[in-house]
Amino acid sequence: MDEELYSRQLYVLGLPAMQRIQGAKVLLSGLQGLGVEVAKNLVLMGVGSLTLHDPHPTCWSDLAAQFFLSEENLGRSRAEASQGPLAQLNDTVQVSVHTGDITEDLLRHFQVVVLTASKMEEQLKVDTLCHKHGICFLMADTRGLVGQLFCDFGENFTVEDPTEAEPMTAAIQDISQGSPGIVTLRGDTRRHSFCDGDMVTFSGIEGMVELNSCPPQPIHLQKDGSLEIGDTTTFSRYLRGGAIIEVKKSMTVRHEPLDTALLRPRLVTQSPREVHRARCLHQAFRALHQFQQQHHRLPKPWDAVDAETVVGLAQDLEPLKGTKEELLDEALLRTVALTSAGSLSPMAAILGGITAQEVLKAISRKFMPLDQWLYFDALECLPEDEELLPNPVDCAPRDCRYDGQIAVFGASFQEKLSHQHYFLVGAGAIGCETLKGFSLVGLGAGGRGGVTVADADHIERSNLSRQFLFRPQDVGRPKAEVAAEAAQGLNPDLHVTPRPHPLDPTTEHIYGDNFFSRVDGVVAALDSFQARHYLAARCTHYLKPLLEAGTQGTRGSASVFVPHVTEVYKGPSSAEVSEDAPYPVCTMRHFPSTAEHILQWARDEFEGLFRLSAETINRCQQTCPSLADTDRLQILPLLQQVLGVLRVRPQTWQDCVVWALGHWQLCFHDGIRELLRRFPPDKVLEDGTPFWSGPKQCPQPLQFDPSQDMHFLYVLAAANLYAQMHGLPGSRDQTALRELLELLSKSQLLNPNSASNLELAWTPAEFGPEHLRELQKVLEVWSKGPPLKPLLFEKDGDSNFHMDFVVAASYLRSQNYGILPVSQAQIKQIVGQIIPAIATSTAVVAGLLGLELYKLVSGARPLGAFRHSYLHLAENHFIRLVPSAPANQTFHHLKWTCWDRLKVPAGQPEKTLKSLLAHLEEEHGLRVRLLLRGQALLYSAGWPAEKQSQHLHLRVTELVQQVTGWVPEPGLRVLVLELSCEDEDDEAAFPPLHYEL
């Protein structure tokens, strides 16, 4: 398993599922747009082998959604033309082509079979054989703006892990001896998520060890939140620690074969009102198959005669079983038929992502599969006004790469697309998929059109399993540059400009008025909420539509924000989603009660030992400060860093090992003993409550044992990091290190009666002149040596000892406090703030953005045409909602929304502050204060009259520079000023004032 390549995906699927995926064999028939999307996702995610089947020749209509076909491939087999580019995505996947028929003997070689763009006759034949032999079968198709997916995993398919959520765990406070035994959990026992009947096991318990790693057993939830388990009468008495862990229950899925499911469909819908629409779409696809069988073609684009034929065929179909007879929606059937000849890349991306996820479910037995039909339509992309709908002439084939799209929207719409200029911010996973979509739809491929892609990051190997425009040879290169080159490779007519500059306040001279004046829309493909908020604010300022998407594991969202039509972006603030919100220092250092406390402590240990200490020493080398007058509260942390870490400057590898071993003793033995000296295990508070109770876990000191893996790993990692910081060679020779540790462990360094480094426990009151003099001597010695190298934490370097140190430190700290340690993978995810990611959800949200793009380009659309979309592929949730309209605000006679602003031209000569204030009062009835970036340009109260008069008679730009020191960039067109009501009791949030220069 290449854990670096699949690191983000492993957090979604887990190692056992990934191992199954890497050993799986999949047959995929049909390599048009939908088929290649499924194939691309499976290859990126590392399926063992993928066999392609599609003997049909490439035609013009394929190119609108099939990104691995080009004009040069016309007439060539789709499968053969696609095999080479697909294989380049992942050299660990065997990609081959089958050129013969699909026979029963062929099918037996595969675990999963997928058909796309296939005929009904073939679907029934292949599914019957797959159902017979226990092979998972999937069928997917898109027709214009509608798509379908069918799954048949057999009559007895076991899902071993139905949900994406991690198993619940909780720390144990106490376990009673009795029948039944009662488990009391730490903290608020009513806030845990265990339910009656859950299966659990136990780990890390001291005393009642009989429960550790016991077979799964049921629990019964008590009214007070405690948990009843089996008979513990004969077990040892519970002492401390341990955790209760949920054991996920497997589930059995029973699927019907296609011939039965066609007439009795089980439909995946999110609400009862969607059921009738899904049934109509089901019958529409059946009618299209009949039309194709009778006429040997699909209905012509926007041909009324063909469409009415399809409507008639649908109405003549045998009614679906198990449902009350309902009239079919003729208008829906007709629209499906009119657009069914089309092939659209956003639809292929959406259905391709969902289908690939279902293939993974079949292989890995992780997450619940669909039950059994899914229908998706985006017919809201078409104009509501019938007079604006395309006509057959405008949608006729033109023998060009956009024929599949022209069949739905027409050639005039295609011309509009080509002249658009969009700004894509972020060239990561979603950015790559979006850029691929731009190249296929022809956005910015003609005239003044174009795409600007901005990203300051460089490609890492872990990107390759999701960011499909990148290849192994691109590692280390700028993302924006490589993405632009790759997109132009998909469509040579695309105009792409890469920008290596981030979008933030420091680059407003690059992405300023002139830049945004040429932009028609913006796409946010960003991985932080802070960056999203900033970009959204720029779009609001420049009145540009914003498309925004994000994913986490198999969850995803795609949203659209349109000036004066929808609300503005209101995602969570960075503080609300911060993974590194600080815990109280005292809790982390001395009274941890959760794994999160332990991990934060370990991460802070790394920073303090190997970065902050080095930076402190380097500063002292430069300034050599006098410490006698320094505040004691400031000097104590400095003493802890310098004396505790750098007391003796190392010269050899052995010196580094001695330091690491001494620090082990300090953290996990001496420091704990000192804490227990201050707060003995039997300490009682004034009210009689034991000090060590509730969330406070009484710690126990550890004895160093080099034969224990985590003891050894801590010293190995700490010594190597210490050596790196001092510019010394480290060592990976574990045998030699074990021998050295055997010798050192017998020395005075680990004598339990020594006062090793206990001065770190000094309080500020105990910190006297002798300690200052000692610290001064140490700094004087250090100032004569070369500067140290501060180490910046890197989560993805498997050989740099960074994660090794955090893993070992957190495990040992957990042992001190009896807290269940988390796995190394979880530590890396939490400490590294890694967002789980997978190619399937990325593809789906990018496709959803593509649908909203169609609406933005088509012209003015009502609010009801747009959609915010939310998905959870693991649990088959797909929700699309109409966005909220912008809220109206009023102040006296003034009305506005978040998109509005007050515009005032500077004029010639430029307005003074007095004339500007007079203009606002005369035109809008507003008596306000003006602020720039929160700083007032004039205070009516508290300022001398002379000063007020001076400010009032200054030109506005002159006043801005004088008061704030801010000098506007050359070419700035608008100065944005904030308005604040003169009446301090009124908290109205006024629209911004755009002072036009």
C-alpha cells in the first residue's frame, strides 16, 4: 500500500477497504463521457485492474464529455483510444481492453461489472448472468440533463461497515462488580451517543482486565446515562482507565435482478414529492430504449415529432407494480425526449462520481449501497420561458467537439460560453475537475474569453490520487502552471492563464479593479474558510457571481451566489471550524482527560522543543539581552525552553541520545512524580470531593524500558530531531541505539531518586536571582555557537521523525493518564489537520458547479432556477435546494440588500469631506460618520472644533492618507468607505459607500 499516494483516501475508506480495492477486478463497458468518468475515478482510487470494453468508433458527439478523446481519435475504438491516457493516471492499476463480446465466461473473471450507454437487451442479459454468479452489477446512463443508476449486488450482500462515522468511544470513570455490571463514563454521562442495544468492547482497563478485548456484547442504556453490561461479579475489581468502544454492526442487503426491478423499482429519493418525478423518469428511460430499438437512433435534438413519439411510448408502457396508478407528467417526458440526444460533461461527472462510489461499495463492502435505482435531473438548466428554448436548427449537429452540448442548449449558447472569462481560485482536486469541465464545455475557448487559474501551491505526491490533471513527473511544479497546461491539452482552443499568486489582501494590486473588470464569474475551489470568506467578499464588492464547492470524505456541497438574486456566501468562520482551538494550558500539561488534550500537548511539545527554543536562542545570539530586569513571568518559559532543552550543547549523536533520554525521564517520570508530590492521589478538596475525580485522572509515572516500542521510538525520534536542530548527523541504526540505551538506562540519568530537571517546576515566585544568573551564563555560551535550525512541523514526511515524535509522545502521555491512545493514522489526521478526501465526491461537486455555470451564462435567471446541492455518498443522501433570496434592510426611507452600495463620484474638483457628508444627507437623508477599514475619518465629539474644521475641508483622498496612512494603489477606481450612524443608539448596518475616483 502506497500510503503517501492514498493518504487522504485512506482516511475515508480505511486500510482493509483499500486492500480489497487494490485486489479487485472490474469490467467497464461503454467509454463515452459517463464511462470515462467512472474509469478515471476507479483508476485514481487504485482499483486492482480495470478492463475496458467499447468497440464503437469515436464520433463528434462523444467529445463534449469524453476528455480522453479528441478529433484525432474520430473513427477509432473508444476503449482503445482511452486505454493509454487512463493507464497514465496510476501505474499501479492494470488497464486493459477487451475487444470481443461480453460472454458468461468473461464475466466470471470480475467482481464488479459496469455498463454505461448500453441497450436494454444487453443490460438484461448481463445482469442475469451477474446475478446468477454473485457478481455485482451496475448500469448507468445519462441522456441530456437526466441520468439514471441501477445497482444489483445480489440477494445476500453483506455490508461490513455501513456508515462513514468512526466507531464511538468514551472514557470510563468506573465499572461496578455485579450482575449486571454498570459502566459509568467520564464527564456528563447524558451527553454520549451510545444507544440501547449497541454492541461494544473494551480496551485499556486496569484492574478489571477480563473486559479488555472481550467479544462484542450488548449494552443497555440507563436513565442516568450509565451503561448496563453483563455479569461482572467474578471479575477483578476495577482500578482505573480504559475506554468503551462501539463495534459497528454489519447489515445484509437484498437486491432484485434487473428484469424484476424494471417493473417494481425501488427508488432512492429524499422526499415523497420526488417519488412521482423519479417514476416518470424511470418510464422515460424505458420509452427511450423502445424508441432506440424501433428507430435505431435516439430522438433528434428538439424534434417535436420524435418527442411526441417518446411520450406515447411511455404512456403505453405497463404500469409499475406496487404503486397506485398515476398519470405520467407529459411535459417532463417531452422535455427529456427533446434533450435526450445531448451529452453533457457536468452530468457525466455527477453520475460518474456516484457510480464509481457504488463500485467501491461493492468491492470493499464499506458504506450502504443504493437501493436500487437513482434518478437525477437538472432540467432547471433550461429556460423557463418557452420562447427562449432552443430550436432544432440551432441544435443540429455541426461536426464539432461541442455537438453533444449543442444538442441540448444550441449553437448560440455555445458561442456565449466561448466568450466568457472566469476566474478559478484553487487548482487542487476540485479545481482540476472544474478546469476539466471548463475545457469540455468550451468556456473561454474563443474571442475575448478565457480562464485565469490562481494557486500558489506546488504539487505533492499525495495530490495524485485526486487531482487528475497532475502526473508523477509534475511533483514539485506549481499547480496553476501544470493545471493550465493539462487543460489546454484537453482542449487546445481553451485560453488559460496561470497565476502563482495567492488571492489575499497582499495581492490586491494584482487582483484589483482592472482584473475583476474583465471577469464574468468566479469559482472558489479552496480548502479553508478564511480564503472562501475573503474571495466571497471580493465577489460581493465587484458584483460577480460566485460558484463555491467543498468536500470532506464522501460528503460534498456545491453552491451558487448571484448578485441581487441569492444571498451572499455565509460559510462558517475560521474560528467556528478551527481544529487547533487552544485548550487551557493547565489542562493540557497536568490534567488531560481526552485524546485531543494529549495530542495538543504532543504537538506543542514538538513546537516548544524543536522550533520555539531554537528561535529563542537565535534571537538571544543577536541581541544578548540583559535578563536581570526582565519580567519573571516572561523569563520562566524562556528558562523552561533553554535549560530544559539546550542545557548542554551537543557535539555527537550520543549527546543527542543522552538529551532525548533525559527528556523522556522528565516528561513521563520526573514531571509526573513532581505533580503527584503537589497533588497526592489521596488529596481531598475543602468540600470533601477527591481532587483526582471527574475529568481529572490521577497519573502514574512510567519507568523507561527500551524493549517497549514507544519508549524506544520516542528517544529515536527526539534524538534525531535534536540532532537536526543542531546541524548534527542523526542515526537510524536501531540495534546500536538499543545497545546505547541499555548502558544509559543504568546510569544516574534515570535514577528515580535524582532531581533530574525538576527546576522546570519552579513557580515565578521561586524564580530567583541565582536562576537568572544561571540562565545568563547558558545564553552567553550559546551565543558563541552557530545558529540553530528551527524545525517546521511537516505532517507528510514519513522519514523526518516529526510524526514519529508526536505519535510516541502522545502514546506515552496516554499511558501516564490512563487515556485510550488513538491510532497513528488518527494522530496524523488530527495533528496534521488533514481533510479526508476521495475522487468520487470531488467529481460530483465539480459537475454540480458545471450545471450552475450553464444557468449563469444563459443570462438573467430567477431565483428558482438556481440550486445549492449537498451530498453524502456513503449514506446515499442527495439534496438540492433553491438558495435563499438576499434579505431586505431598511433605514427610514432607504432600502437595500447585501449586494447594494451607495455610489458617489469624486467629481472634479474632488469632493471635500464636508461636501461628501452634505451629499449623503441631501440625497439619502443620512447623517453618518465615515470610516476606512474601521478607522474614523472624523469624530464630531471629542475633537477640537479647529481640528474638525481642518478635516472637513480636506479632499477625501487627502484626508484618507493623512488619517490612516493608507495610500491607494495607482489605478484604484473605487474607495470603499463604511458608514456609521451619528445616533449611537442606532445599530443599522448600512451598505458600503463606493467613492468613485
